[in-house]
Amino acid sequence: MSVKLNAFAKRLSLLHKPGKPVILANVYDGISAKGLRSTAGAQAAATASYAIAAACGVADADLSLEQNLAAIGAVHRVLGDALPLTVDLQDGYGARLDEAVRRAVHAGAAGCTLEDIHPGDAALMSARAMAARVARARAVAAECGVPDFVVTAQTDAVRLGATLDDVVARGNAYLAAGATSVFPWCGREKELSERDVDLLVRAFQGRLAMTLGTFSVDNLADLGVCRISTGPALMYAKMDLFKRSAAALFEGGSLYNIGA
């Protein structure tokens, strides 16, 4: 398995091309994975911990490693060898980082996202501590036979009011530690401007990951990012379709006009 999985990790890494980014329509269970597998254009798969937590009926901060791994396992069983898979491991579950990475690899992950803050906390870990965790995640994956394991390093610095200079300093430390890309998460109340994105693209030599927000895929590609994800947005879209379809049934409609 490790030889094949490392080949997937190499493939995933090569998809991170500045200006021609890998596009990730985040999945969170077997059904969404099945939909992605049969969708033309999909090159890789990624989970979103927020969406997995919602599917489990818990808050993102309360998602346990076991719940997360169960969802990751379901996604991988459906995807099989169709697409390389990168998974959201939040902050790496504190002191359980080695275990989290090892079990994610055994569940079929070719990469992961690590955050420099726990979802329930209000303070960032130091850049040095996060860089060490990025390096450790890659080392553990290498011990499992996946030396090309892809780590996306998420920083919540902007969300917590830090300057872009701090994001640049943190991001470069994470990249030096072995991260493939840096993902600046701004929260739901903030968003980077095109000027900000351009600055970060240049600072990270294109190794910038972004969620769509109000940007389009083409817009972010033109700005030079290497990775684009949707987070829980597709889960919300599916939930909205369910609500509208159910409401139509309650009003006397039929199954044939669902989604119309």
C-alpha cells in the first residue's frame, strides 16, 4: 500500500501548480465522495473537518480524531484508487499528532491540512511550534512509507487580527519545514483582497492555497495560487437543496421536480 500511496502523494504534490491550481471540491462522507468520483474534471479529493463535524452532529471544535478518521475511511473506501486524497486533521489533535498522521495514512491519505490553532482556541501556537509539527507530520508519514506526503499548513493569523507580514513570516517558516502550500484562513467575516493575494503569492513563490469566497476559480488562477478548495460550501449547497426539495414535497409536489 505504501508504494502506491506515495505515488498518489507525488501526484497530489505535482498538482499544486502556481497559476494552474488543483481544485478541490471538499467531501465529507461516502455519498459526497461517490459524487466527486463520478464528476468529470476531478483530479484529487479533500475532506473538510467542519463538514464532517456537521455530518456527525457536533461542532468543528468537538470533532474527535475517531469521528474524523471514520469519515476519512468512508471517503477512501468509495474513492479507491480513483483520486489522491488529502484530509483535514485540524491542529493534528495536540499531543496525538503522530497517531493522527499515522492513522490517516493507514486510512488512505496522501496528504493533510494542519492548522496553527485548535478550532476551539483563541490563540495561535508559535510559528516555531507549528513548523515543528509540519516537519513531524512529514516524518511520521515517511516512517509509514509515504515520504512525499503533502502537508498544507493553515494559519488563522489574519482571522485573529495579525498583519500580512506575520502571515508571510509564518507561512515561510511552514514552507521551510516541508509544507507544500500555505492556507491563510480568514474566517467567515473577513476576506483577503486581490492585492493581498498577489502579495502572498509572491511571498510564497506561488505556494498559496485559497478557498473561493467571493473569488472565482479563474480569478485565483490568474493571481497565481496553487490550490483552491471549497471548505464546507458544497455541504451547505446540498443541505439547501434538501430543504427546498423537502418543502416542495410537503406542498404537494413530486420527486420528479426535485432540484428543478
